Amino acid sequence: MSLFPITNLAHKVLTVSELNNNTKQLLEQNIPLMWINGEISNLKRYQSGHWYFSLKDNQAQVRCVLFSHKNQFIDWQPKDGMQVEVLALVTLYEPRGDFQLNVEIMRHAGLGELFEMFEKLKTKLQQAGLFSPAQKKPLPAFPKQVGIITSLDTAALRDILSTLRRRMPFLPVIVYPTLVQGKTAANSIADTIKLACRRAESDILILCRGGGSIEDLWAFNEEVVALAISTSSIPIVSGIGHETDFTIADFVADMRAPTPTAAAELVSKDRIELSHRLNTLHQHMHRTTLHRIERAMQQMDTLSHRLIYPGDKIKQQVIHQQHLQDQLITTWAHQLEKRQWKLLDLNQRLIASSPRIARLQEQQNELVSRLGNAYSRYSETLSARLKNLQMQLSHLNPQAVLERGYSITHAKDGVIIRDSKQIHSGDRIQVKFAHGMCEADVSTTRDPDQYE
């Protein structure tokens, strides 16, 4: 597997382009598509739709590209720290001579080691209550001094200082230098937070750094940093990485900003906005004060108009009192006359309605007599009517007919026999008399015509 025959190597001089082109062909023609396992790192999505990232393990890494016409079929969002498997073609990017993988297919292979450590620590601290809103300290509305915990050579510091200078140029700032990347960065950050709390120079702290891969930001995912933030006596705003980057420090901090610049905007007020607000308040206060003065002046005019010389006021009161006295006398005389007329009317009505007891007694006796006579006549009428009804009832009583010697004949089914045609020879009949009854068998029946 060589680029050219060995015999020609000593005589052939290649250009860089020829070298890269031949190397690319050598790789693509001799190494087939293969599945490769690794952890995604430094993933970037370009406006063209192509994805660029590195695939790594504990000892090595390789650049990868996944073009837009292939990644459009992936229905999940890859992120830094994910462990994936890719079907890729080993190739060379000729313009830079970079060894890379052209990825055809990407699939899940489980969480990366760092991502797994991140989730494990996040769960632990969340259960310990470090993410609870009750643990968050309120941010001062107008801090007297701001502390910034970051590296001196990071672009994030320049962004924050520029933003603070633009929004509130007279706000004092103290920078607490610290490492933000590397094996000792976590302890350095924690110690710097504790130092800022001991010195107590600032009302609020900004913990920040620029964007990077999960490895670059890993110092902010260490437990020692999370504990230092949670025990800080000064409110801390985190502004770490880009808007899509989340670290453990972001969850523990009292406020998380998507970027360092946004963190600076959170802790400072816009002087232009404040000036406009102050002008508005000043105008409102001026109008309010002016209105109060105008109302007081108007009230003074009203009171001065109502002010009367005491002698005139006494005369007015005497005249008013005399008027009330005359009105009282007139009213009393009118009421007295009204009551006298009413008393006279009641006296006449009493005389007119006096009871005549003798006459009423005579009328009562006459009514009692008339009631007794009427009741006697009514009783005699009812007695005569009752006797008449009893006589009619006795005439209709069947028992009276039987007492005169008649009887009632019933067939076997209890039907009264009124015609000889209702029975036949051999039928059993019942005969009821005035006193008792008997049963008989019919021997012969005859029609009424046979008796004539």
C-alpha cells in the first residue's frame, strides 16, 4: 500500500496538492466504510447545514464532518459529550491536509463519560437542595461595586467590562483573577469565590468565561465549585459559555445568564434608561407638586371668601335666632290648634258611638226567641220527613213481602227465578221464606198459559 513504486520515490518530487490528493485516494480506496465509536466534542453547526465535530476517546481524537443532505435524516439532536457510533469513510481534507471522517450515518451509543459524570453530579446536588429556588439570594437592584471572577486574558472579561462601561460607566469593578480551564481550575475558582466573600468588597459577583467544548468548561462542572457558590455570602450571577451551554455552576448560581455580556446586563442598569426614568419621575413629581400648590391656593381663596368679621357674624346669628324663635312660636300655635280640633272630633265621634245597652238587650232577646222558634219548626219538619222515608223504606223492604206469605226462589247458581222457563225438570232450587229456607227438586214445570 504505497503512493508510488519504490523505484520512483527517489526521482519523483511531489507538490503538496499531489501528495494530499494521492493520500486521499489511497485512504478512500484501501479503507472501506466502517463503524467507529467515540464521544462527540466541539460540535458546530454551520448556516450551510453541515455539522463539524471531533470524535474522541481517552487517547485520541479525529475530525468529522456530517453534510446537511445526510444529517437531515437524524431525528435527534447530537450534543457535546454524547457517546455515538458513526458509519464513516476515512479520507483527507485536501486544502488543509487534515485527516478526517466523512460520516454517513450516526446513531446513539450511550452517554459519554463526561456527560455521565455531569448528570450524576447534577442529580446529587439537586437532591441535596443546591438548585432549590429557596437557596437563591436576591440580586441588589443598584450594586455599589461589582466583582468579576474569571481569567484576565479571556474575551469574556473584555465583553463584561465593555458592557458595564457602556451601561453604567461610574460603577466600580473589581476583577478576581482565576484559572478557568485545566486540572487545577476548579480549585482555583472555588478559592477565588471564598476570597471574594472574605474581602466583602462587592455587592454582587459575576462568574464567567467564554464558550468552548465540554472539556473546556469542565472546571465549572466540579463539585468543589458548586459548593463554593452555594455557600457564598454574596449573590453570584453565572455567565459561562454560549447560550446553549449549561454547567453545574449555572444551576447553583443565584442567577444564570446565557452569556457573559448578558450577565453584565443583569447586574447593571442602563444609564440611558435610568436617566429617562429619572426625567419621567422628575416631571411627574413637578406636576404633582404644582397641582398640590394650585389646590392649596384655591382652597385658601375659598376660606378667605368664607371669612366674616366677628361682629357681622354675631348679628347674623342674632337675626337667625330671632327667625328660629318666631318660627317655633308659629309652629307651636299651629300644632296646638291642630290638636284641639282633633280632640273635638274624637269627642264627637265618642258621643256618636256610645252604646245603647237596653235597646241592644231587647234586640238580643228577640233574636233568641226567633232562633228557638225557627229551630223547633225545622226540627218538626225533619221529623215528619224522616217518618215518611221510613214508611217508604218499609214498603220496599223484601222482608215485609215475605212476611205476607210470599217466597223467593233461587236457582243453584243463586239467580232469582222469575219465569218457569228458567228451570227444568230435575233442577235443584232454593226457596227463601220470611223465616228460613229450603231446597227442592223440580219435578214438573208449566207455562203460565196452562193455568188459564
